[in-house]
Amino acid sequence: MKSNLLYSVLATLLITAFYSCGGSGDLSEVNVYSHRHYPVDQEIFKNFSNLTGIKVNVVSASADELITKLELEGNRSPADLLITVDAGRLEKAKAAGLLQKVNSITLSDRIPPRFRDPENFWFAFTYRARAIAYAPDRVDAEEVSTYEDLASPLLKNRVVMRSSEHTYNQSLMASLLAHWGPEKSAEWCEALAENFSRSPRGNDRDQLKAIAAGQGDVTICNTYYVAKLAESPIKEEREVVDKIKIIFPNQEDRGAHINISGVGLTKHAPNKENAISLMEYLISSEVQEKFSVENHEYPVIDGVKRSSYLEEWGSFKIDSLPLGKLGEYNDEAVRIIDQCGWR
């Protein structure tokens, strides 16, 4: 904790000193292309602006749309940073030559290797697990302890799921493909689709609501959606959480699949120094705590206060697959999904 506090204080002092002394580059703004849509991000950007005097301009869209936008804009792009909710998309941007390496001692020292690109093209600032949620009154936890279990005949007409077109499910499929190879992955996907109680629709929260309503018994969801429902101002949404439980899959073997929210410096960033300062700010202790406490995301640095829900769920074994593999296997994962009937 003392180490984290020291890093936080030093980072603040360095940022303040740099801008009060008139460092190089445009001190007025930083332009962010972001796939994230959370109110906490706007609070963090506002706090950064108050600290440094740098205005944060945000363009919001899906990661694929933002990557296409960067490709079309080329060296005329105003973007300084690309933020996505998927390591696979950051890897895709890297492979397309849309990002540049960042030499930052702060980022390299603070972020564990598993949460950053080995060549420093992108960096995670939070992560979340893709957990299994189930109805405890209708499902035995031992029946759904792995992702493999979701393809079991025991769950025929009992699984609800969001569309396979979403990044979250594509990257889960990519991780399974990396572990299993194409044949086993295709077999699993086909069996999973046969277990659907309805055609895929809605977001993760909708799947949890469907379980509570008895429209299905099992789903896969990001952990923070459970916490967000528990804190909802709507009584009916809070009651959903009383009817479900979550489990971190594959704890006896490879571990649970995770994905990240991460950031990369664009190749033609016009405000490079400002952008790197914002990247470093995102992994300061106070901001990491804010992501966790207010948005129920897991911080990428140790010793940070976590939300009560994360503490309640406890620690879990994380799949050690390098996150860059999610991008490497994405195209093949999408092909398998399209052929197996998961729409």
C-alpha cells in the first residue's frame, strides 16, 4: 500500500511539474477514441483536466468503428488514444499499424506483464471475468463449474446468451479456440447453441433478468453487471441478484477467461506527451480505486481498494493465455461461431 501511495504522489507531482513548467507539445488537449460508455470515465477525464489543464475530447463508438475511422483518417487523424473493452481489438489495431510503442517507466513498472502488450503497444487499466451465472434453485453449481459444462446435454433448452456478434463472446470463443483447436471448439459451439432456450438477444443484464424470470437457467456474463444490478435504483433489477449466483469457471484447470479495458497510443498522435500523461494517470492508485469502487472492475495494480462485491466474490484463478491471442484468433473464432448457429 505504501508503494502504491508513493507512486500515486510521485505521478501527481510529475504531471503537475511538467505542465507548470511549460513542457513540450500542445498543452491544451488530448483526443480519445473510446469504446467505453461508463459515467466513471467522464469523472476521471474531468479530474485529469482539473489537475493538468488539459481538455479531454472523447469520440465514442464501437471498437471496430473506431479502428476503421483511424484507418480512413491515416496521418490526418486527430486521435491520440484508442480505448477499447477488448484486448483483441487493441491487438487488431496494433497489427494494422495504428498504434505506436510507448516508453514509459510508470506504465512498465506499475502494470504487470500479463496486462500489457510485450512490445508496449497497448496497456490494460482494468479487467473483468466472464463468469457463469445460474439459478441456484434449479442448477447445481457442480453442473456449471466450467465453460465446457455449458455444452452438456443436461442444459438442453436452459441456456440464455447475448449475441455472438458482441466482442465479449467473440473473445471468449477466441480463448477457447487457442486452448482447444478448431475441431473441439466447433463441437462445443454447436452443442452450446443447441442448449439455447431462446435466440440470443439483449445484453448481459438482460440474460440475468431472463434467468430470474425463469426463461433460462444459465448464462455467461461480465462480473460487474451483477454488481450494477444490485445497485440499481429499480427494485425489480435489484431483486434479480437475489435469484442468481455467479461462479468463476475452470478453477480446477486453466482458470477463468478474462478481458480488459485498455489503451493504446495512436501512430499519428498529435498530442503525444499529453496522451502518455493520461495513460499514466489511468493507472494511478486513486483512479484504479475509482474504477473498482464505482464501476466494479478489477484494478490491474495490487494493493488498491476494491468494491464490496469484488471482495465478496474473492480471488479466482485467471486463464494464463496471453491476452494478445484474443486478437490473433478472432477471425477464426468468428468463422466458427457463424457456422455453429450461435447468432
